[in-house]
Amino acid sequence: MKKIILSFVFLAFFYQSFGQHAIIPTPVNFSSTHNSFILENGVSLYLDSNNADVIEYAKQFKYFLSQSDLNVAIQNSNKKGKKIQLSLLKNKNAELGKEGYTLEVNQNEINLVANEPAGIFNAIQTLKQMIPLETANSETKSFEIMGCEITDYPRFGWRGLMLDVSRHFFTVAEIKAYLDKMSEYKFNVFHWHLTDDQGWRIEIKSYPKLTEVGAWRVERHGKFGSDISEPKPGEKATYGGFYTQEQIKDIVNYAADRNITIVPEIDFPGHSMAALAAYPELSVKKEPKYVSPGNEFSEWYGGGKFKMLVENTLNPIDENVYNFIDKVFTEVAQLFPGEYIHMGGDEAYHGYWEENAEVQKFMKKNNIKNSHELQSYFVKRVEKIISKKGKKMIGWDEILEGGLADGAAVMSWRGMKGGIEAAKMGHEAVMTPTTYAYLDYMQGDITVENKIYASLSLEKAYEFEPVPEGVNPKYILGGQGNLWTEAVPTLQFAYYMTYPRAFALAETLWSQKKDKNWDDFVRRTEENMVRFDKEGDNISKAVFDPTVTVYKKDDVVMCKLENSIPNTEIFYSIDNTYPVKFGKKYTGPFQIPSGDLSLRTQTYRDAKPLGRELIIAREDLVKRIKK
Ligand code: ACM
């Protein structure tokens, strides 16, 4: 017995051993030393340049420390004494590139060095994660920062998260909070999905009804697409909101101050019901429309085939549509200084085009053979509009169908194949495959998650590799996680869905491929979960919940429980009792007998429960058996 206890203590010690960092994403080179730095009041924050961005980052860091009652003075002259020094290199270090940095911690100094301000920003994010979760000395408010030498730079230049603000609206303050968090994990692209069937969220001065009408829908509760009814005649549209152009400029600047570029998405020609509620004349049928409150208005037949029961597509043969798009993108291009504008292009229903005589006549006249080619005609015209504004166009991988526009970049979401095809044609691609990067998918057992049609575990998200074999990596800009918000009504739930899977994506997109290590990633994830808890923000702990697999063996129902977290044990019961610690420990597949019973299971480390209890009735277990 003693032996068992000793080995368990040893394991626990090993798990938290000295010299290990908890940085996400893991740095390219990290070596620890014994020269730790005591961060306390009186330490100075010394800038050896007058670069405005570095000054801004120093101010943000000072503010961050002040939240732990630590006051540091920003200095421009190199005084004696303990200091944190931010330096831009006069002779650039090619290894570090634009966003890389070095960070050295010793007894007297912390040195953050980079070629560009972006590198200083990233170095500060690393340093923030090195501040221990507990004060070393609560009376003096001092923190011991582990001595170390770090050299770090990203693998990819596009490290993104997408947030859909159409299905649910997020305020300016909420968007800023979301940006704050993503910048802490070195994401540098915020893909802002601003328009969809359920709301148009960006003020366009030349088309005021887009927000007067398109930003508002009747309020419904319940699950999107299930029992939500369409608006009743005369019913007031009360749910929604939009960002004024002033608010957008503010958010763009806020993001830039956190090394984040915003890629705005205006989704055309499909997903345009909110725009068409405002301007129905831009559709083929020109009939009145409404902003969808989340009611079901499409039928899905599998294999990507679907039908829209309400027209939500722009008319591709109408010059007024192109004038509209031109004006919209003129304003969008002026608001967003980044290189790319996203024009959507996904899931555009062609049925109303196909049944319209005018459209068919136009296709014949212009030798357009099918509706994919017609969409390609539309996308190519949009590409010309966007490139005239000095921007590059990016679109979902449907823009490949019928022929890709010159110069267009592809965002591959239906797996990796769209990105592969684009790269093989010498086009840029961003990888966001559903299989690894869809943050709206369930991350744990269906009994405890908000039910969605698909799942993506943290472990699976960590397996993401953006550069497929045989593809020239120079065309793969990077990747991103996408958070669609049909089932995400609040910022705190957005955090729950985003993290920790975004940690996995951050590590894939920043760290070296060879340095990815699941067990070590989990250890660092657990520490960052504590940070979220302390900050009062949600993070999913679903990774601790067992994966429940049910199968039949010789007509007996068998159950397998798994979890991939080191140093944990799973306890369970099949007699309707709470799965207490020191109860029935899972050691291998077991039989589910007949009877009115539920499987109840809980993960523990030492005597502490981790994650949630799962309670699954026998009848639901049996439904999980694969035929
Ligand atoms: C998408 O998920 N419709 C891009």
C-alpha cells in the first residue's frame, strides 16, 4: 500500500516539477535557469525607444500588473535597480521575423527584445503567463518569475478566430473582451462575421436600411432551427443591434493595439436574408423578406445538398446588385485597414436562379453553363470590386466552384481539400476545417453539452495540421477556429466554446510542429484553466469528462470509459448512486445489465472531482451502440 501512495506522490510531483513553464502556445526555445526575478513594487519598466506601439504595450502591461496591486514606473532613462526592459533591435535578427522575440529572466532584469513592436507585444503575453498564479509573498505582493531564456517566433502569419455576431449580437465591450483574451494566446487575426440571415451588423451609410431593418429581428427563445416560428404580421423586431462606423473604428484600433488585424466578412451572395429584408429588390424574386429569428427555412439532404425555402440570395445578373456591393465594400475598405476582405460565398442556394427565366436567358447569352459558373461569374465580379479598393479578396471554399477568381484567397472549411486545390493553383489558403477547427461543435458528452449536430474534442483539435502533405507551405497562410453562434447567446458561453480548444489551435498555429506534445499541452492547459477561473471567465472542463463508448459483445451491452488526461481516475456506478471517490474504479470495459438504471461517472485526481458527472440512462446508452 505504501508503495502505491509513494508512487502517486512522485507522479504528482513530476506533473508540476520545477523548471517547467505553463506557456500557451509553447515557445520555440525555452531553457530554465535558477536565476529567478522577484517582481515587486519599485521595479521599473524601462523602454529604450520612443516607439508609440511599444509605449502602448508598456502601458497595457503596467495596467495588467496594477490589477494585482503591483505598481511599476515606466522609465525612459536607464536607472540602476531591478527592471523589466523592452528593446527594439537596431540590427534586426532574421530568425525572429516580425512577431518573434527573445525573453530573458535573471535576478536583476527581465529583457524583452524584438525586431518590431509586434514581437514586444508577444513577449509581454509570454511574460504575463509566467507570473505565478499565487503570490509568493502575500504581504509584500511579490511574484517569483522563473529564470529562463526564451527565443520564440510563430510558425504561421495567420492565427485566427472567427466570431459570428449575426446569429447572436455581441456588444462593443464584449468584442473587446474577446479580443483581449485571444491576444493573450498570440492570435493575430479576428475574422468578424458581420452579416448573415439573422442580422446585418455593420452600419453602411449609403444603404441605411441595412441596419434600420436588417439589424433587428423578432425575439424568439429556444433552439435555432427547431421550434422557432417566423415573424407574425406586424410583430415588432426587438432583438439585435449593429456597430456604428465610429464603433468599428474604435474596435479596429483596439485590435491593432493588441497585434490583431480584423478581417471583416460580408457574406454574399447567400446568407443575405437580413440584407434582403431591407432591400428585397436585390433578389431574383424581389418579394418581401424578413430577418430570420432563427426559424428553420432550409432543408438539408446530406452530401452538401440543400434547399432554401425563403430566398436569401442576391441576384447575380442585376447591375444594381453590383452597384450595391461596390458601395458596401467602399465603406468596408475605408473602415478596415487590413489586407483582406472576406466576401463569404458559402452555401449560396441556386434554386431561385435556376427557375428564373431572366437568369436563364442571361446565362445562355453569356455562355454560362450552370449555376456554379453563374456563382463564379458573381464571385469574379466581386473580386474585381474588392481589388479595386486595394484589398485582397478571401472567401469560403465554395468560391472554387465554377472557377476561382484571379488573386482570390480561399478559406477551406469543408475539410482541407479546398485549401489544397487553391494552393495547387498558386492561390493563398487559410485552413479552417470543420473536423479540427469548428468551435460551435460539442466538446464533451451530449448529455451535458448544448446539443449540436457534431462534436470536436480538445484532443482532436490538437491534432490539427494545417499543411497537408504535398502542398507548398508558402501558400498556407495559417488557420483559424470558427465560432458560429446559433447556440451561443452570451460572451461567457462564447468563452466556454472557444477555450480551451483555441489553446490547441494557438499552439498548432504558433509553435513548431515537432514540439507539440499532448500530455505537456494538457498540463499547461490545466494551469491556464486556473487563470480563467481566477479572472471569472468560463473555460470548458469537458476534457476531463470520460468518453463513453457502448457496444455489444455476444449480445451483452458493454461500456468503455476513456479519458486522455494524465494522473486521473474514473469512478462509476450502474446502480443509480453518485459515483463516489473510492467507489467503483474503472479498470476496463464492463457490462451494462438490464434494468431501470443509469450509468453515472466522474473523473477524479486524488480525491478531487474534475469535470462533470455524466448521468446516462440505460435506454440512451443502448442507442449509442453502432449498428
Ligand atoms: C460555413 O461554415 N458555412 C462557412
